[in-house]
Amino acid sequence: MNTSVTTKELIQLLDQYVTPHKKEVIDNVLAQRTRHLTVVLEDLYHPHNISAVIRTCDCFGVQDLYITQRLHEYDINPNVVRGASKWVTLNKFERQKNTSVVCFEELKSKGYRLVGTTPDRDSVSMEMLDISLKTALVFGTELGGLSEYARDEVEEMVHVPMYGFTESFNISVSAALLLQHLMGRLKTMNLDWGLTDEEKDELKFEWYQRIVKRSDLHLKKFFEERGLSHPINE
Amino acid sequence: MNTSVTTKELIQLLDQYVTPHKKEVIDNVLAQRTRHLTVVLEDLYHPHNISAVIRTCDCFGVQDLYITQRLHEYDINPNVVRGASKWVTLNKFERQKNTSVVCFEELKSKGYRLVGTTPDRDSVSMEMLDISLKTALVFGTELGGLSEYARDEVEEMVHVPMYGFTESFNISVSAALLLQHLMGRLKTMNLDWGLTDEEKDELKFEWYQRIVKRSDLHLKKFFEERGLSHPINE
């Protein structure tokens, strides 16, 4: 933002239109959000799976999801995602060459350790995975798994332990099992896994804009009254 | 079986056609199988979900699955189930009135405590669920949840804790999360959660029959040589 208006002031402006119940829900959700763990979906085929993973990220408090789509069209299935895409930050890398390269560079610049997921029992079991550093869990396509590039780039591979004949879980199930276990463990660790106050404010403002009817008009008026141009929702 | 042939003898007969690797896999799987926990799917709509739950049961060692289908057609999706239906015991209650009644009576006669699953946070959290007794986890339809009958019959309701805006997981994800947590906890408890030797033998014989090519011919010959009628695979 180029103006002198702070995010806190904008939150204050919309706050009056948000019910106390919704404010409480938002504060509770924000207190459980993390960017310590993140999920990368590399070129999945089935929109059903992508949508289910978005929903799972929301449920477990994983704020960011990275989606690369080099080959496949990408559409969210509203019945599966159940609105979760409104609350999870989707970082999309679509229809360009080397989507995974661009995506992985961004993750590394943000300090993430890249960990590939696999059904292969020779990899690290999720119970043993070191998550003391920021960790990005990379999921490959339903059939082929990770791309060759991703396989070279990840520092480690992790699997969910299985005790039957079937040698893999469905991707959306696998993501949920990993996040349930890793988020549970993360919360017992002596680590700052939560969002910073600034990150929380940014999300709160974003979510308020989604919740408050015609928030764009309130914001426009606010900026006009101060003789400022409206930097949001252009 | 009305003959004097024991299951052990029949296993012995087919044993020579099973590779050492497959024997080891089967023994490992049997050692992790349980009937202490079981899953009931009440009239699900989507074959996709049923198939995913079958696969999850196999992966976590839950041997029995109860499926009631009063209203909906039921078909396994081979791409989703990935062969798991061969290794999990499917108890189907189909196309009759009161399928849930018949199913629940059978479960109670086997000593199961019925526990309904729900996204409702007012129910017991899975971490707090008492699983010291044999427990059947009942999942209702994707839209309406448990039937009224099931809601009356279950002793308790359980949910998977969630920390986001989305108020429920997809059913196949929810089943996987519950089983991962409860099976993990069960294995730390001082309980005989495994199968009995007789149960293991019965399953081993059943699985050997699936694995060994033309096992029916071997068995037929075996019985004929002993002047016995063939009681299996009629």
C-alpha cells in the first residue's frame, strides 16, 4: 500500500459490520494458522483431489498452498472444497514452462525445506520427519508421483506408514494424514509455528473484505474522504 | 466345514504355491489386523467414498467393514479401491428394508459398542474417545449424516478436531483421520486388539485362495483324493 493508511485502520473500519460470533471464529482460526508447514501440489490431474486438499489445509490450519499446473487444467470443485478456498492462500503457478522451478525457487527464498511425499516405505516415516525448519510437503501426480525435477530438488522423501496390502493412499487422504500427524506434533514443539501479528492482520483484513457485504464501497468511501486513491480491489 | 479337514491342512496344501515374499507380506499384514475397531458405512451416495474407505481400512489394518445400502446402488470403483476389497471383509446389507437394524443387531451380538461420527464439535473429540471396548465407527451419508435410527442407537458421537472455517472433512478423509488416530492409540494400549490364531488362519486360507492360480482345482483334487465332497467355492 502506498498510502499512510495502516491495515489496522482498515480492519477497524470493517469491524463494525462483522458479528461478534464471526470475529471470535476468525480470531480462533488465526490463532491456529501456520506457515511453518505448507503444501505443494505438483500438477495433479483431479480437481477433486486439489479441492479436497484445500479443504484439509483449512481444517488443519495450514494457511498456504502452492499449486503448479503445467499440463493439466485446474478448476476447484465447489462441492468438495466447501468454501475453503476463500480462507487458504492459494499460490498458483499455471500454464507456463517450468512451473515447478518457479514455485520451488519462491519456496526456497522463503526459507522452506522441500520434502517430497511418496508411498515408498524406503523413505522416512512421517513420525521420524524433522520439522524443526519450515517445511514444504510436495505431492506429485496421482499416477507418476513427483516430477523428475522435484525428485532432484527435495531434500528428503516422507511416507505415511501403512500396514495392509494396498501400497498407497489416495492423495487427498495422504495429505490429510500427514497434516494431522505433523500439525499435531508441531504444536507440541517449542517453536514459533504461528503467524506474526502482521500476517494475522493482513489475513483478517482480507477475510473481513470477503465477509462484509459491499466492503469495496466502504473502503472506497473511506479513501475518498481522506483524499486518497483506493489501492485495494482495483 | 463338515469334513474333518482343518483350515491348517488346507493352508498347508496351498502353501507350496505361494512365494516366500508373499508369505512374509501376508504374515506381516495379519499381525497388524484387528477386529477391535470396525467401520460401518450407512447408505453412502458416492462409490468413490466407499472405495476410498475400503482402501483406508486395509492400510490401517481394520479387517471388517459393514456397508448398508438401503437407498443407493453400490459399486466399487476399481481405480480408487486399488484391490483393497480383496483383503478387507465386506459385510454388505443391501436392498432390504431396515438394513441398518439388521446390521446393528449383528454388530451388537458381536459385542460392539456403536459410535457415530459427526463433524459436530459438541460431540466427543477423537482424542477422548474410549476405545477400551470393541468399537464400531458409524459413518452416515455425505449430506444428511447418520439416519435417525442410527442416531438413536449409537452410544456416543465422535468428531475429528478441526481448526479452520470449513466445518467438515470429506467422509473418506474423515474415516482415514479417525482410523489413523484410533489405531495408533489402540496399539499403545494393553489390549488384545489382534486377531486370534483361528481368525488369522481363516483369512490366510481365504487370501491363499485368491493368490494361488486355480486354487479351486488344487482343493478339488485334495478333497477327491480323500473321498470328501468339496465344501469350498461352490
